[in-house]
Amino acid sequence: MRSSDEIIVPGHPRWLEFASRLNRARFCFGTTEQARSALAGMTHVNVEGSLHALARLGGTCDCHIELDVVHSPAGVGA
């Protein structure tokens, strides 16, 4: 990880890019593998740091990230 790697959370300028990538996921398997893949496909992103921050916001698996974080008032249009 470089010091310039970004933590992607609601309000970040690239939040909608992440939300769009995650929105392509159709199933939740109780893991964050789809979110991890979406973040890994974005340049200069701290994947583990972003997943940790999303978990602190209630996103403990892909569907919770999608439903509880992306579609929360803080996540919509952030």
C-alpha cells in the first residue's frame, strides 16, 4: 500500500464509481468478495482499509454494503 492509496467510503469523490461496480453483483454469499473485487479493479485504492471502513459503517458483507451503506442517506449520491 502506498501512502496515496485511497479509502473509499461515502463522500469520497470515487464513491459512485465503487457503488456502480458493486451494483453489478447479483448475489451475496455472506462475504465481501464482490466488494473486494470492485475495489481491486479501481486504481490507487486501499482495498483492506476500505473494507474495514465499510464494515464500521455496517457493511459486513456484500449485501450489507449494498443495502446498508450504498443506499443509506450518507451513501446515496455521496
